[in-house]
Amino acid sequence: MTYVGEGTTYRVSVPVRWSDMDVFHHINHARMVTLLEEARIPWLLAPGRPTANLGRGAVVVEMTVRYRGQLRHVDGPLAVDMWVEKLRSADWTIGYEVRPNGADITTKPSVTASMQLAAFDLDTQRLRRLTPEERDFLSQYLRA
């Protein structure tokens, strides 16, 4: 998985495993959620990033996934584009577009998704505010 985007979009290439397929020969819907998670890890949790501590405490609040086209094993590795749709004091929403390997950014995405995450303090078992450094990093990817 590597960063290949610029500006307000972060792109990673996510490999598709044979086990991600279902009986209909396309990526299983539940496995797509896992692939989205694998896409956001190098973006937000890479060592040295201001958001790396979110790996010790962030929870999914809400998620919407829309399947607009079939993706198969041969379409991998998938191109996953991500950005911040909304940024608040303790939570943020990530937008996703998933395309087959080699598809141009102008190609209609096969999957679109939106995921609201919240910063969480494991010690107190409560939501916490994003740090100024976390907010600054996320705001670089904020789309108006």
C-alpha cells in the first residue's frame, strides 16, 4: 500500500485476497468493509503521523457503503481514494471511492463509502477531543 495522491485526497493500493471473494466471484460485501479499514491504516496510523495515536483509541460511529459496480479478484489491487468529509471536535467522517487497479480517477467508482470515526480514550472509556495536531493533519484532507 503506498501513497500516490496529492492535495486533499489520499490514495492507497489495497491487495485483494482470494478469500475476499464470494460464491458469485466478486468481493464479498463484508470483506469490502475490511478492505476499507486496511486502506485507512497507512493513511492515519503510520508511525510519525500526528494521527498515529488514534490506533490506540478510535471507534466507528456510523458507516455507509454503496456498491455501484462489481469488483473481482482480478481487479486488484484496488485503488482506494480517501478524504475528510466532516471534521468536528471529537470526530471526523471519511469519504471513500474504490476503483479497479489502473482505473483513472475520472472513472465512476465501483464502491463509495462514508465512515464517521470518533477519538476514544481507552482508560476513561469516553470520547475525547482530537488534539490540535490530529485536527491539523485531518484538515489537510478536508473537502469543502
